[in-house]
Amino acid sequence: MKSHCMLRFPRRWAARTLGSLALAAGLGVGSPSGWSAEVLLEEGFNTDGEAANPKRYTTTGREVYEVARQVAELGLTTQNGPIYWAHNFEVSYAGVPAPTAARRALMAWYHTIPTEAVTANALTLFESTIKWLVNNKAGATICFSPAPAGTGDQVLYDHLILKGYNVIDDTDSASDPPVADAYVKSSSSEFGNPSRFATTAKPVLTYRGPDHDDLLVSSIGSTVTVQVGPATIRTPAHPAAGGLTGTFDLLAAGTSTTLDLLGAALPEQATTIAEFTQIIPATVANLADVDALVAGTKPSAQSTGTATSADFALSSAGDWFDDHPFPGDPTGAFGFVGKGKLTVSQAGTYSFAMGVDDGGRLRIDRDRNGFTDADNVIVENAAGAHRAVYGDAAFPSAGTYDFEWTVFNSGGSSSAELSVSVLPGGNVRTPVLSGDWDHLGTTFATSPVTLQGAISVTVYVPTGAPEQVVTPFLVVLNGPNDTPPGSVFGGGPFNGFEGTGFFGASGINKWPYPDGQDYRSLTLRPVNVTGKENLKLTVALAATFLDFETSDFLKILAYPNGAASQPVLVAHYAAPNDASKYFVDILHGNQHQLGLRFQDVTYDLPAGATELILEFQAATTWWNEIVAFDHVRVTAGATEPPVITAITRDGQEVTLTWTGTGTVTVQGTEALGAVWADVTTTSEKTIKLPLTGLQRFFRLKQ
């Protein structure tokens, strides 16, 4: 169902009042008279339903370990908060502690930087930051964690001694660090615990990028090898700038070195003291870069070839065993496009798995009108080590279909593989070598989808001039007593939940899983849905977004006809890839990115169900990897369509507000009669949109 909001904003509207805009709300489609939905089950987790008589739900592996109990009973010293499979009211804190425990600083640096390359200005910035961290304390004790392991550590260490600081080493990674006024966390080693110093109430400066998320200072920082260009002071008035202004060299001109960078996502109110320029050879960092190489807008050297199976490898073996070399034997960054044909012997929906290092895309021309975004089956537009990414394709009929397989490698090893499920129906997400998959090109294929002939392959190696990318060099976070107080990355309690309770999972692999399980579960009581139509599940979900792995998950399963029936996977939340640490529903196209505020999501439940049972399964691996659910509702009957109730405009933005139930897709077009494009899908009831072009039309689709 669509609710049209035919808002036209030609140039003459620029000086009109909002009163005229509000009248357009009447163009929304009204809800049917007498609409209602029957609520069959509702659970808010505001009391302990497992202790109720009769029980409202049962759990497996339910437990709470506060930090002291973790140490005493599990021997854990690596978790900086409670770990639990329990209600929020059973634990001391449900979320990530905030604000900052003390002042923090992040610096783009590396322990192997040559001493002779380091300039006096770089040392001034470092020492001024330490001085700000310890609030000008003379002779303060600074602890390096771990002890210097290279010239890049040693040059900083020696400079602090020269400036009169007492500098000591962090020598025991299994125990509390030595008492100090501030700590420097080096890139050289994780040193036992990536969260070491995360909640330490003493200042910390870090240049270990892989641990920035666990330290709560930014998203994960990447490790790169680049030529370091000039730096520019962005906040000269801040004490950490050390009185420096303008632009200068951090390292001797022309120096190429490895650096641990800051994460792309920083906490609110973070202050950038200085930036620098990375001089990067022409690269292929995403799918857009490959598309530009193919189009010729980015220059490249090209090599072509063919292969009888979808399996290429460059120092990254993947799952299958053919491991064809990439044509031209490229090294470093390159793009790859393979084209071929699929033979489908039986119409239906089939799952595909794309093994990739770094990223890639699979398109199948099922409408036989050429390749467009509508043909996307799998899109993995992120770098990372070899992993399988899944998608489903529905074939309307048996026959032959063209496919296009695009891969990018931003440097180092690379792999590219395609697999297809052996059974129709879709939703296959098992490991590639589980027996549920054919390697595309396997001689003895059992899947109804097979490779026809050879794959034509072109490799594109970029040949353009180096790129210059401006990147933060030094960022500081205020302490809890500064004005304003500092905020940690991803920090704060869960909020927006119904009532007083919800159920959550934090670090739940840190004590043994129940026998025969690799997860913990919560199963709601059975509900009689015999004869009910249009069954829906609505549930409020939330999660932290710091450090989830692809192995972490929250699954929602429905048993349509009692506990002995075959379960249906309703939703599967996990990190979409190794580089993205937030939770999305990977079963439904990576929708519904979760945050600390609960959001309602709605799913269809199996038609024809009788005795419906819902089960939540979770697996998480660290104290700050927390997923939570609340306010479960099972309903039957018609859904309430979206009805636009308010429209406001502020400059070049318009805000739409509507009523209704469930998730809606906001669509826009530049002119009536033109193609409607999806803007976003949301379960919220209001959205702010930019106005583009001289006029714009919006509508809501359910």
C-alpha cells in the first residue's frame, strides 16, 4: 500500500509559508474504516517471565557475571563490564559506560617509524598532548604499554625523558598496569587485553588502531603503509597543539612508513588538533573504483583470460581448490570483472555465496534487459580477509541467464569464489564446505544452477596519479570533569525500551554454552494461531556498535506448529562483514542497523501456523558486544497503512510525519511519471529529507 505525498517544490515556493505546505498532508491516503489488528501475544520483559506461574518464557544458559565474579569464578581479567544473558534489571549496567573515564588522545603513529624521520614539530605535538592529558603535572609518570618495541616508540619515550617526565614500562599484561599518571598504548602489541585502559580513570594516549573500538575512543583504525605528506593544525588554541600553527612536516619529506590510523567514526565532541595528508598510490578501494576503471574514467592497465570455474586466488586460498591465478598476475590494488552464463534447469529461488578478499558484487540478469542495480544478488562493498557473503536470486523460469561478477582488491592478498546452493528455496547460510553448496564450475554439479561454458575475465590495474587524502593525525577527547565532558565511542545506556525491562546478551561465550548449543536461547510460550491470517511479529531491538564479529548473532526463529515442527528463520542479525562492527539483519539485505536506542521491526510469520513458538538465539563474544530485545508482539489481521499527518520545511529539508504500523519505504521522484526511487526504509514515524532539484515528490510504500 502506498501513501502519496505529492509535494511539489518549484523555485517559486522558496518564499512561501509553511501553511501552504501543511495542506499537502491531506493528500495522504487515509486508513480503512474500522481497521484493527488482533494482538495474540505480548511480552515486555518487565518482570521475570521465567519465574512466573505459568512461565511466559524459558531460557537456556541464563547467567550474570559482574566483573568481580568473572575474576573469581572464570579467571577472566579481560572484560571491563558485566557479561550476561539476562534482564537489564539483573545487571549493574546495560550499555557501554560513559562519559570518558579520563582524558583521551588518539594519534596516527607506528612503533617502527624511523627515528631520523621524526621532526621536532611531531615531538612537540606529542609532548604537548601528554602535558594536556596530565593537566600540566610536572614530572608526571608516563607508562608505555608495552615497553618500546621499535624506533617509533623509542623516539617518543626518549623525548619524554628529555622533558623531565618519569617514564616506565608496562611489564605484565595479565595483571593491572603499574600506577602512573597517564598511559601510552603502542601499536606494537595488543598486550593481553584489547580493552586494557578502556575504563581506566587515568589519561590514555593510543596509537594502536585495531584496539580503538575496544578502548571506546573511535571505530577500528586501519593499518596502512603510505607516504606521509604535510600536517595542518586545525585547533591552534587547544593546549595539545603546543602553540603550533599552520602547515608543517611531521616526518621528513618523502617518508613512506606504516601507520595505525584513527577510526573513521569518532565520538561526539571529539576535537581534531591536527590533520595530515596521505599520499596514496592509485588504488581500488571499493566497487565504485572498479566501475570507474571499467568505464575508463580511472586509467588502468588491463589483462584478460578465461576460467572454467569461479575460483581465483592471490596468496588467499579461500574455500575451493582450483585457485586460478588472476590474469596478468597483478599485485597490490586491482579490479576484476568476470562474465559468464548460468543454466537454470528448474525455476525457483536459489542461494549464492560469494567468497571474497577484499570486496565484490554479483549480478544476474534475471529480467534479461542488461545489468543494473536491480540485478544485484550480493554486494559486499568493504575490505576484509576472505569470507563468504550470501544472497538469494529468484529465477522466473528455467533457461540461461547472464551474470557479472565484480571484485576489488585494495592491496595484499586476494581471493574470489562463487558457490550456489544445491537445493531451491533460498535462505541457505551454511559454511561453503558444509555440503549444501556447489562450487560454480564443479564438473559433477548437483545444483539446478550450473555454469555454462567458461568465464571471461578482465583484470584492471590502476595506473593513475597518487591520491592525496587528508586524515586526522591527532584527536583528543575531554575528561568527565572538562567542559563539556568527553563522550566515549558508542557509549551510553540502552534507551527507548518499553516499560522497565528488556532482555540482553553481553559476552556470552565467556562461560560454557548449554550442552549441544553454540548459543543461548529464550523461548516464548506457545500461542494458538490456528486460522489466523496475516500473522506479524513486531519486536523492539537494540545493540552496541563497537566490535561485533561476523560470528556474533541474534536469530529469531518461528516454530509454526509446535516445538517438534521445522523452525523458520525469521531474522538473522550479525555484523555484515569483518570491517563493519554494527548489527544488521543479514537475512533481509542488511536492513535495520541497530543502535543503543530500541527500534521496532516487523516481520511476516509463517502462513498456516497453528501452535506458534518464537525463539531468540544469541551469541556474542565481548563485554561491549551487547544485543537486546524487548516488547515482542504477535498480531493477526490487516496492518494499518501509513497516513501522512504533518509536513514541515526548513530551508532545503522537508520533514514527513505519519501514522500506521510496520515498516515503510520512503520513495522520491523529480517529476510525476518518472521512476520512483527508494530513499530509505524505516520503522520510525518521521523522517527528514533533503530537497533536490527544482521540484520533488515523495510517497510512502508499505
